[in-house]
Amino acid sequence: MNAHWGEIAALSAAVFWTVTALTFRKPMIQLSVGAFFGPFLGVSFSLIAVKYSPAGIAATLMSIVPVLIIAPSVILFKEKVTLKEISGAIIAVGGVALFFL
């Protein structure tokens, strides 16, 4: 049961870091949201993830930020995603997964 909590925490950390990476139009909102989601919630959930699950699983799940940021950048900012960016995200997550096997 504890491993599941660690995996949930790792995914939560990745989501919070993704939210932090999104930019807002007003600098004060950007600073406030970034300060709360990135260092506070992201790091807190990372530590919980490492405590309750194996470090390799936690690190792999937390490394999916490049993959998670693709969809919001397309939806919110109408950015075009190239095959190079998608393959780079896949290689990054795969590399971390292989590193911790």
C-alpha cells in the first residue's frame, strides 16, 4: 500500500512542476502560482514519493514533466509541437527509466 502512495505523490509532483512551467500574463500571478506549486507542493510530494516508493520509480514518474508540458502548451498557447520535441520527451523519460533499472 505504501508504494502506491509514493507513486501518487511522484505523479502529483510532476503535475505541480508542470503547472509551474506554465506562464501567466500577469507577473504577480506567475510568481505566486510558481512559488506555491513548484518549490512548495512539488518538492513536498517528491520527498513523500521517495519515502514511500523505490527511488527509481519515483524518479521515473517525476521525470515526465517534459511529456506533461506538451499538451498544455498546445492548448493554452497554440504552439506547434514538432516530432523532434516529442521524440526528445520520450527519450528523456526512457533514459531515466533505463538509468534506474
